[in-house]
Amino acid sequence: MTTPMDNTTPLDPLAQMQHCLAQQQAAYRQQPMPSAAVRIDRLDRLLKMSEDATEQLVSAIAADFGHRSRHETLLAELSMSQAAIRNAKRHLKSWMKARRVSTPLAYQPSSNMLIRQPLGVIGVVAPWNYPYQLSIGPTICAIAAGNRVMIKPSELTPQFSLLLQELIAQYFSPDEITVIVGDAEVAQQFVSLPFDHLVFTGSTAVGRKVAEAAARNLTPVTLELGGKSPAILDPTANIELIMPRLAFAKLINAGQTCIAPDYLMVPTGQSQNVLAALKQAAKTLYPTTASNPDYTSIINTRHYQRLQHLLTDAAQQGASVHTLTGEPSDGSSRKIPPTVVLGVTPNMQIMQEEIFGPILPIMEYRDLDDAIAYINARERPLALYWFGQDRARQQRVLTETISGGVTINDCVWHFAQESQPFGGVGASGQGAYHGEHGFRAFSKEKPVFSQSRLSAIKLLYPPYGAMFARMLALLRIIT
């Protein structure tokens, strides 16, 4: 990357990033509270960029994956991002308003209010699996809140990253939004910069390193991580209705989705019935895989081999592996057919690490206590899915487990709700964004107390005596 304002010898990557940060910090100081009109203009340009460059983005992402379903990119990347922009524009003026806050009787007739101010410069580190959506999603919230943004896309999607850098430079000045392209070392340097807030989406292991690097600058972080998101099939669930929904959520982007159902828990004795229903659902969605333009490839050879190793390890330990379409994996296209693994045990690797592929282990549970205990004995997941009609049992799952978010009788769609916060908990992340929740995450909500001219607080001033005692006693009554 070269600096648009620098015609001399290009700087090294760290110096380049430091220059970009200083440029954005200076711009923030000159305009610390952009008007609604300025923010809406930035959102409009972001929306126009995504609309004008749709086919370029689709092609670049497909090239990075080897093959990426065009329709999946349109749905999961562009459509969702555009909906988020429109939602932010619709509600922006309301989000920006100062809020009146109630004032305790003891301090009246003074008043309280809450002002939402931009933090400054927001750093966004995006992953490879949904490179556009997870670069632009946090950016939407950040610029709506009045901030400047620096984006670091994944080095595993190089063609997309270069395109995004080019597009952002066309639609935005470098002191508004800029894109940093580089390898893992550049990413490490990026997260060590003294941002006013840092958003990272990726694995739990890398998230720990990001949090450690940010802590050196006391930079607050939003970590959107992952983990093993369980799906629970209750005996009251309608299998024929549910299985197409589960299959779609598991197989979109070939399972390379942080909130994809990672494993399915079914009542004892139901594995074969569920397998049969999943086979039917998968064949309807994807009659073939290797030559199917709707079915996405695994991102690279390393991840393809990792998934094959998970299947081999499970089979060697006694699990049975079932390809739902009857096709073998294709190493040349890096396509793995929809696969179910039965007879899994907790000690298998497939049950110990996030799968991130089109492979669904099915394990049986004796009763709801058993299912809840299994989930709670492990790290808290980014998502949890419940399929069933029994409201009492559903409520038990909601109240007795902790996860980043929940979808009931379907999967993944809680992510698309701009009125709800999206984020993890524990090992699956911290903080949240989307809609107003993202606006607030990237703002300083400043409390302001305005003292009245008629304040009685002076009665608490020294020298202390009988009046102080009476006032203190009164405070105990009215506060």
C-alpha cells in the first residue's frame, strides 16, 4: 500500500499504518462530532460502493475461495451489509440525540443527560470466511457513530483485500476510511496500534493474542470469535420441517461460518431418523457438489486437509462417516460433500475443535438435563439452536445455558437482526455490535450532570455539624 498524500519513498508497513492512524486522528480532532448529514453522506457512499461494485466483489471473493457461490455472496455479504446501512440511515438521528436521564429527588431541580460522542479511530480486523460483510459490518456502525476507520482484511483473501483497498480509496478520503493490506505480521502490527476501539473477528486462539496486544495500549476490544455452537433437537421437533433449515445453515459457505451449527444433539435412538431426513434435505439443496455452482469450496488446501483429518480421526476411533450426497471429496476443487458423523465421543478431535466445514457430528442425549450438562461443561458458544415445540423445555435451555445468541426452530438468523446485538461470551467473544448496539459500542456515552442555581448541596459542606447530620438523614430517606 502507498500513501495517497506521500509522493516520496514508500514507508515500511508499520510506519505506513502509523501515518494513516495519525492522519485519521488529526481529522477526528478537527471534526470531533460530525453532523448527521456528514455521517449519512458516508453511509450513502458505502452503499453506492457496494451496489456499483457488486460483480467485482463477487468475482474477487470467488477467486480467493477457488469457488464461492455467487448467490451466497449476494445474500450473506452484500444484501446483509446493504440492509445494515439502510437501517443505520433510518435511525441515525434518533441514535445521535442526547438522552434525558432521571435525576434522584435529592439532587433536583438539577438534571442529568447522556451524550453519545464518537470515540475517534476504530480498527477493524476482518476474517476470510465472509470478508466483505465482516469488514463492512463493523465499519457501518463505526461511521454512523462518527468515527474514522482503518480496516485490515485477511491475508487469505488477497484478491478481495486489494479490491476493497481500491474501492475504499475511490469512495473515501484516507482520513475517513482506509484499508491496510498485508500478511500476518502486518496484522500483528495493526492490532498493536493505539486505536480508540478495536474490532476483531476470527478464532478464539488468535483473539487471545489480539486482546493481549490491545491491552498494552488499553484499547477496548470487541472480539467476535467462534467455538462449537450446539443445536438441540427436542423430541417435540418436526423433523421434516426442521432438517432443511438445519442443512441450509450448516452448508451455506460450505460450513465456513462462525455461527454455523457445529454439532447436533438428538434424543437417544433418533440418529438414523435424523440422518435420513438430513440426506433428503441435503440432496434437495445440493443434488451434486463437485460441479455445483451453488456449493462453495474450502478456502485453501490447509483447511481442506484439516477437515479430512477430523474425519479420519473420528473414523479411527469408531465413528461412522456418511456423505449425504454419496459423492467423495474432491481435492482439486477443495469441495467436501455434506457429511454427517455418527457415534462421536467427546475425546474425538471433531468434538474438541470448531469444525468450520460442511461436516455435522450427531450425538445422542438421554434427557434435557444430560444435554444442558454437556453444553455447560464446555466453553460458552457463539450461538445455540433449539428445535422443538415444548415451551417449558425451551425456556430451560434459554435460562440454563449461556451463549452469544440463540435462534429457535432455525439457525443463524439471529445474526441478521439489526435491532439485536451480535456478539459472543467468554471464549466465543466479548462485546457486541449491529444497529444501535454497534453505534453505542463505538461511542463514548458521556454522563452530564447540570447543577441547579437553587441547589441545596451546599448544606453538606463543612464545617460539619447538626445541619450535616440532618441532611445525611434526609438523603437516606429520599434516595
